[in-house]
Amino acid sequence: MMTTIDKLRTLLADLDGILLLDEQNRRYATRMQTSAGAVYITKKEAYFLTDFRYIEAARRACAGFEVLEQKGALTGQLAQLMAGAKRVGFEDATTTVSQYGRLAGALPVEFVPVSRQIMELRSIKDSYELECIRAAQKITDETFAYVLEHIRPGMTERALAALIEYQMRLRGADGPAFDTIAVSGKNTSLPHGVPSDKPIESGDFVTMDFGAKARGYCSDMTRTVAVGRPTEKMRQIYGIVLEANRRALAGVQTGMTGAACDALARGYIAQQGYGDRFGHGLGHSLGLEIHEEPRFSPACETVILPGTVVTVEPGIYLENEFGVRIEDMVWMTPDGPVNLTASPKELIVL
């Protein structure tokens, strides 16, 4: 299996090196979380500069790298490592203007944008990354099963969100992959509603959108459940969203564009008369970050390649009434999508 160093070296055809300063790109390259440092990779060498806080751990953990302690100005050490280099790839998507000014002023090389190429590499998960994502989703599934036994009328949205995050940590999560969404009643019509002090009431839908991080990698799942007896309209909307989710899962394939994948669910929801109530994309890739590329959206003409992990999350949101979203996470393979989400999604009435 190619190492991340090998993968990054595939970008060096017309470059002398690649410089990584972004925290997530450093972690992708080294498999180690650090709050500061730099990675510099050439055709023959791979350097990881980090400070005293991480130096011992990095020398133990970062196979394939020459680990150097960062002392003084980073640009001074980089100038030594880049001696003789003419063209160096840099992260144009995340480098600030001030950072670029310091680098360009101190390092006599031509900096070439490579963020898009790095993200393309990161979009294809290897076996280690998939293992981390599966572990994160296992924690998420177990947490969902637990909280179902504890949701009650009178519990606030904020308390439910706190319970979800606490249970994920108890089960070994690094922490939540993103800010947990736990909303109820009319607040479920807000796709990214923020948990409030509103108490859950009998007759409410409760939408929970959450995920764990494991070894830096994210999971993402949404489930909508009913507390007390749902109305016929609530059941109808839930059924439409569930069918859209199933149709998308049955139809998405590698080789399709993100827009074509999105249309599988969007077209069905539109046929049912709720096309204008599904205002976000069908899904997004994820990995070290919760939102990566490519996406299942009407605007994405990128072809989906094997190894991508993408969410499938159709929804219908009726303003000032309620909303429903059902989200699974799939690993795209040449033989079709593999659903990494184990939690049930038939309507659960608590």
C-alpha cells in the first residue's frame, strides 16, 4: 500500500518539493495531530518540523520522516531544507496573505498552488483511514442506541446534545466531529438548528445530527425520531424522505457525477411536491474534516471515484412546522456503495 508520503510525491512531477503548513494536511501526511509545525517533502526526502512539545512523540510515531525540532524562525530552517529548490508546491486554499508574504519574502523559490491536488488525494481513503471512519461511526451508532432509551418529554434540546457528546466520549471518541444538532418540534425545520433550552414535548419530531471523531477522522449521521404519536402528515413526510434516502443509496455509483447522484433523491422529493423544501445538497465527503470534496449536489460535476466516503442525507423542511432528515454515510467502491451506518432508520416512535 502506498504511504501518504508516496501519494504526495505523485504531485512532484514538475516540482522540487511540497510544503504543508495546514494542520489537517500535516496530520494526513504524518498520521499525527500537532498544533504547529511543517512538512516538507521532496522526491527523496521527507521532513517533519515540530516543536519541543511534540518532538519525542513524532520521532516515535512518524515513520518515513526525518523529524526535526523547530527552533527559531520556521522560515530559516525551511530555507536550509529548500536549498537548490526552484518550484515548491504550497497550500493556496489555506495559506493566509500574511503567511504567504512571509514565505515568499524569506524563501527564494516559486510557490505553486497544489491545494486542489492534495484534496483530491485526501478524497480517496486508504485502509487506515477507512478503519478510523468505521470506528468513529461505531461510536456514533452505539451512542444513538443509548440516547434512544433516555429521550423523554421535558428534556431540553441542550441536555440531549450534551448527553450525545458525553456518551461519544465515554465510548472512546476524540470528541464530536462537529457541533451536535439536537432539535425538536418546530425547530426541526431548521436544517442546522442550534440546541436550545426548549423542552422536548409529546408529539414532537426530534432530529439528531451528530458524529464522533476517532484518530482524527469524522463520522456523520442524522436520525429523526418521534416522541409521542406523530400526525399523519409527519408520517407522510418521513416516508418520503426515507424513500429518497433508499433510492439514492441504491443508485449512487462511482463514475457518476456528484450532480447525478444528488438527482436520485432530489427528483423523487420533487415528484412528491416538496422539491422547494429540500434546499441543501444530498451529501458531502468527509474524512479529517467534516466537509470535504467532492459532494453530492446539483453544482458538483466532479466524477465520484472509488474510495470516497460521502454522506447521503435528503431532507424536507416545512417552515414553522417540522422537518425530517435521514443521513447515512457510504464508502464508494467499484461494486457499489457500502453503507457504513448501522443505526435503524424506520420511523422510531418513543
